[in-house]
Amino acid sequence: MDFFIQLLVNGLSIGLLYGLSAMGFVMIFKSSSVLNFAHGELLAMGAFLFLVLTTWAGLPIYLAFLVTLAGSFVLGFAVERLFLRPLIGESLIFVIMLTVGLASIFKGLLLFFFGGNLHTYPEFLPAGLGVQLGNVFVPPVYVASSFIGIVFLVLFGLFFKFSPQGIFMRSVADNQTAALSLGVHVKKVFALSWAIAAMVAGMSGIVLGVINGINVHEISAIGLKVFPVVILGGLDSIGGAIIGGIIIGLLETFTCGYISPSLRDVVPYAVLVCILLVKPYGLFGLVDIERV
């Protein structure tokens, strides 16, 4: 029973991070109908920026975290402004292929500067942050990741519900044409969506790096797990992305604990195939109905 609880806690912590990362992916898709294949590289950019700030620049951890979030936000804004906006009105496949190209560019730059070795952050989480639940000990890194995940979920929930920009983003996601006719600056919403998505990806990359260390190839591959998560929850459902992330995180952890670690990375894509066969729009996705 203790082993089950340990796996449950670990799976929930990882699942929250998957869900947050997938939320950024869904935001981009809902606002601009773009599948962002550079999402994993945005995770890696945030993780390595934090590494540079904490090890090479020697900044305090809290300041490095805030600077990384700000840098990821600016990176997302720049990507939309410099690369995506000129393609507005072009075929969607051109935009998707652009994100594939950006993924290769970002990954190549990271490999050039950091190589393919495993890098680790300095130990900065206090041992007292760990939680003892009977015979089960929750390590500080999982406590911190769960706390960060919950805080960001609450903040984004409040942002989308009450802030003017959040309301504009929801209106564009629901009906872009109607939002444009009501005076919403759709291009600014696109830029904000990319900026927030990059910031969330960067934050997820930091926490995943604290848990497992950072390797360019591995952390980029983690970005591919966004696809099973969003397909499971529904491509157009932010809430579904969170739930899908938790489900995938739990399935991965229990598979690793009870069956085999080698099957851990197989489970998300097995779920992806099953969902596409049984429920293509996901658990919470909206079904498109066309009248003939």
C-alpha cells in the first residue's frame, strides 16, 4: 500500500506538470489553430536558461526563476511576432512546418552550446520541504513541483476568468470572427498566447530538470508527450489538458513501478492510439458538426 501511495504522489506531481505544459499547447491551438511542434524545445530553452542563470551567472534561485519565466515569455512573443505573424493568411501546413523548423533550430543551438550530456542543477531545495505520510516519504522536489503546479493553475484560472486580456483570449478561442467584429485585437491575442505558452513551457522545463536533470534530447522528447495529453483531454479544452496530463502522469508512474521502466514512454502513445480509435475528439473536446 505504501508503494502505491508513493507512486500516486509521484504520478500526480508529474501529471500536473504535463497538464500545465499541455495547457500552453492548447492555448495556441485554440487561438490560432496551430499545432506547435516546437513545444518540447521551448521546455528545453527554459530549462537551460535557468541552468545558465543559476550556475554560470550565480543568480539567487528565486531571481533566476523569475528571470527565466520573463525570458521565456519574451521568447514566445518574439517567435510569434517574427516568424508566425508574417504567415497569417497562408495555408496552415506552412505554419505547422515552420514550427517544425523552429524546433530543429532551437535544438541545434542547444546542442551547440551545451552538448548532449546530462546537466544537473545545484541542490537548492531544503530537505525540510519533504513530507512524511506514514511510511511514505514525499521528496522535496515532488512537493515543490506540486505546489508550483497548483499555484500556476490557480493564477491562470483567475487570469482567464477576470482579466480583460484573459477574456479576450477566451473570446478569440471561442469564435475568432465574432471577436474580431467586436473590436478584439486578434493579433495581440495570438502574441500573448504564444508568450504565455512559452512561459508555461519554460516553467515546466525547470521543474522537470530539477527532478531528472536536463539533457537536450530527453527534455525535447518530453515535449512530444504533450500530444497524447491534449488528444486525451481534447485539443480545444484547457481543463481537459490538465486532466489528461494527470492521467498520463499516473499511467507512466504506475507502469514504471509495477510493470517495467522500459514501457514508461510507450504508455502515452498507446493511450494516444486508443483515444484516436475510440474517441477522436478526446474526453472533453467538442465534436464538430457539419450540416450538409
